Amino acid sequence: MGLLVRQMTSEDIPAGMELKAFAHWNQTETDWRIFLEAGGGGCFAAVCDGRLVGTITVIHHGRSLAWIGMVLVHRRYRGRGIATCLMRKALDHLADCPTIKLDATAAGKKVYEKLGFVEQSTVRRLTTTCLPRIEGSTDGIAPITQAEFEPILRMDRRHFRGDRALLLAALLKNAPQMALRLTCHGQTTAYCFGRRGSDFVHIGPILAENTEDAVRLGSDALQHWTGAAVVLDVPGIHTEFLQWLKNAGFSVQREFARMVLGEKDQEDTMKHQFAVCGPEFG
């Protein structure tokens, strides 16, 4: 069918935006630029009949972990194996990477299982189209500045088991008002970032030492978005945090399967992740 899979460039962003709009996803042109800048040449486009009909992105979180996202195929070209071709291209690019992860929809999970991915955990997407008023506490909560960024990166590397410096720096630059930290006795115990999507404000990642700190920081982050459409992607293991969000007016929209290919984590990396950055970012 004359399929060409090539490296994606910034000139492909408008076509990528069209594909994500057809899928009703939440990414912006800024998100696409993050993929291209952090992808190390691992973002690819599928071209057929002279048009871009599919995409896949890779983000390198350090040398030992890579994240695959934005596996999109135009609805008129589905069922032709294009998603599998894109995945194989990305996996060839990541041949030397010990661990590759992704968050899969129910439909995509079948494709990834055939390529050797196995499910590790679940992530639940919670949304509200009009956030009710949430009371937040500013006690111990302050914006993240460049002075606190490196200590937060060290905490993130410890709990995420990867280096998200490029991603978190981009979030801090693009939405500094959404980057918050909670301190206790001079130590950071929780932090969060966020970004504005095309349809929803996305809160995450949120990392915290415990559920109480995650709720405190989440309350402060959410109190600024009363009346807005908001989304969080929460690991299924955090049942108390999930219930708090439901009580606050959120509902579960869908579920993702967090899948891995290659070396598995030796410990539960979701224990301190109360909201992930998103299935496309990790």
C-alpha cells in the first residue's frame, strides 16, 4: 500500500494535531515539541497515499528507560498493520534500551502483547468537565523554582526509577504556576506539575511520601481550577486517593494498562506516584 515510516519532524506537528483531534486526545502543539526534543530521534510518522496517517513517539528517561506514546493511526487506515509497523520501528530504535514502557488502552494492549509487552499495573483516568470548588491549604506549599528543581529531580529519580529531567524542566517552563512542592521540617515530601491540554487541564505527575501529603498538595493544585475541565491519571493501587477524587466530583473515564518490555522493576515504582504525567509521557 506504499507505506513509508520515517522520522517525525516539527513540520509534521499540524498533521499530528489532526490525528489526535480525531481520537479526542488532549495534547497540544507544545506537547508534540516535547516529544520531538526528548525523543532522541525516536519519533516516527507513517505516510501513505502522500499523507501522514500514523504517529509514534519515544521519550528517553535517562539511558535505561524509554517511554512509548502517541500511537495514532487515522481511522480510514486502521486494520492495515500500521500501528505494528510503527511499534517495530520504535523498538528497533530502542534496541539497546534495557527497559521500555507504555500505557495501553484496551484496544492497544492486544497489539503490544504480541510484541512481548507484559502488564505491570493499571492507571485510571479521572475527569470532570466542571471542577467543583475545592478548599486547599497553602500551609507548607510553595511554587517550585529553579533553586528547588535539582532536589526534586533527585526525589523523582528515586521513586520513578528513571531520569525525567527533560520532561519536568519542560513542564516547569511551560506551566510554572502548576509546579508546586510541599515541605515539612525543611524537606520536600510531595510535589506536582501540570499542563494545559487542548480540552482539559492535566494535573500530574504528583509524587508524595504518603496519601495525606498527596491529598494536601492535590487540593492546593485543584483549588485554582474551579469550573475548569480537569483530568488526572491515577495508579489503581492508590484507592484512598482515587476515592478522594471521586468525592471531589471526578469520575473514572477509562483505564490504561501499564506495560513493560525488557528488564522489570525490582520494586513497586507506583508506590509514591499518586498521579502520572500521562500515558504519553510516563
